[in-house]
Amino acid sequence: MSGGTEPVGGGTETVHGGTGGTEAVRGGTHDGGTHGGGTHGGGTHGGGARSVTVRVPAKVNVGLAVGAARPDGFHDLANVFLAVSLHDEVTATPAEGLTVTCEGPDVDKVPLDRTNLAARAAELLAARHGIAPDVHLHIAKDIPVAGGMAGGSADGAGALLACDALWGLNTPRAELLDICAELGSDVPFSLVGGAALGTGRGERLTELPVGGDFHWVFALADGGLSTPVVFGEFDRLTEGTDVPEPAAPPALLEALRTGDTTALAGTLANDLQAPALSLRPSLAATLSAGTDAGALAALVSGSGPTTAFLVKDAEAARTVAAALTASGTCRTARTATSPAAGATILPA
């Protein structure tokens, strides 16, 4: 793994608010391991019936530079993350064994077995402390599923923090971030929130200053795009070319630091946009619909298929969202602001 600095801690601001749709509820179970615990103000392992709910944000990649494939199959990245105000909530409750349920839009696409990052987070944390992962995890989804906004990663980070509090473990922040990195490249940022530069596979984070709020519209597409497939298409499209070492544009970092929306619009970049468009050409019409409606800039969010539109203010966001919805080029459009706090325990 190359590049980067030591991980940093993240936002601790408590933010209230429910999550979105409740079209369906699904549940699943699987056996836990044999693993044990400590203390943290959030209950005791195997204790009473109290639960812990963590709110965790989606992300948009305002700058995503991708290097050539490494021998291990991963790619070095310079990934500028910005957390946005679309959230999932993960609730951990004492249980016999490990179970996962989920409610919200597109829950039929959310795995409820041990491949779910929330379940894996509980297992890894329990293993670190030698306890059994006895917990019921309920995920209230509002982040698009398979939409390039790190919804699965958010659930992993949320479950990790919720279980740590529920089981009274008081795990050091640096160790939580190590577990996040083991879960996946985007998971550490879901814990941290705010804005950060991710290097290596994207999991090595350096916190970035942000000088103001940014307004966004996100157009949600039908179906998802597999991140590994998009990276594979990047490799195919760049085969035989000299792929430069990934780096974050200084002008982009300066636009974030000063809170300059116009400057940020001129520096947004995503090396995965071309492969996402190659796999899903219809996204080009969505991008055009948003810019035609007045968005300052448009790009595919991460590996897609969600598309992101940077706008001037809240009024412009409502206008662009309405135009995108009416255009027929997307399933629906959502407005959001950034930056947003990282994974946060909500008051009981």
C-alpha cells in the first residue's frame, strides 16, 4: 500500500434527524463467533436492553485520481472525500448471536448475511476484544444503495461505533480506524466525516479544512454499478497508456479551504467517470440535464451510478432537483449540503 499519512479522528457533532423511506423491512441471522469486552459509556456487553443508534453520512468524491493497477489488484488513489447530509442510521441492540435487519428504499439489494459490512464490523470488533458478537443491527437506509456514495461503508462505520458503545469497549479511535481500513477503503472516512484526502487505497486519511458550506443535488439512477467492475473498466480503458501517479489538485484543496463554490466547480474531477459512462452511457443525459438546469458542475459520484451536481445555494438546489426529476433521466433527485459530521452517536 503506498502513500498517505496516519489516520485522523473525525467529527463529533451530534446531529438529529430521521432517515428516509420505509418501503420494506428485511431481516437475516447468522451465527456469531466466540470473542470479550471492556467499558465505554454505552452499556455493557450482554447487558440490559438499551440500544445505541449511530447516524453516519454519505460521501461525494470531489476529486478522485486513480493510479494504475498494483500487483495486488488495488489502485493507488488521491481521493478527496466530502461528507454530505444524506444519512443512514445503524441501531445496535443486545441479542443472542448476530442478526441484521434493514428498512428503506432498495433494501432488497442490501445483503443481510456476514457479507454486510455492518455485520463484519461487529465481528471484527468483537474479535479484537475476545467477546461474542451478540448484537442485533438494524439499518435504516437513506443513502442510495450501490450508488457510489459509500452507503455500505457508512453502515460498517456506524455499526462499529454503535457496537463499541453498546458493549462498553472504549476502543481507541486509532484502533477503530484500523478496523475500518480492514473493512474497506471508504469505511475510515465514513467514521471521520467532514473532508479528507484519502491515499493508498483511499483508507489513509488526512483531514482537510473546509471554509464554508456547499450545496448539492444527487440524481439517483435505476440499478447500481459494481465498484470492482468500474475499476476493471478503468483498467481496460487505460490499458497501454501511461497512467500518472494520482495527486489531489492544489486548486481543488484551496477551493475547499476557502469555501469558494465557483472555484470548486472548476476543479471537480473523477477518473472513474469515463469508465462509469462507458458501462452506463445513459448517465451522460443525466449530467447534461443537471447542467442545463443551472448546476455549476456535474460529475459521477465515485464509481456511480449516482450523479452529483454542485449548485450555488439552496434555491438553486431545489430548481435543479425539480428539473432532473422532470427530465426522466433519473429515478429521483435529492438535495444535500456539505460538509457533514462523521459517524455520531445519537442521544437516547
